[in-house]
Amino acid sequence: MEMLVILIPVSLLLGGLGLAAFVWAVRGRQYEDPSGDAARILVKDWDERPKP
């Protein structure tokens, strides 16, 4: 039971860090165009890239 005094705050801290990283990625527009990124990897030539 004494270990829970350490594990609960550590898990809350790690969860908060993960949530902060996710919010930072969303605000940094990391998830703006996922379908364009998926199609871009299949294009052979850079001139044939899909237009944003």
C-alpha cells in the first residue's frame, strides 16, 4: 500500500505529460492532412504530388 503513494502521483504525472504532448501536437497542426500524407508516400515523382 505504501508503494501506491508513489505510483499514483507518478502515473498522473506521466498521463498529464502525454496529454500535454497531444495538445501540443494538435495545436502545432500535426494532424492537418492525414489523407494527403498517406497518398504522398505512393507518388513516384515529386512533380506528381497532390496539391494541398
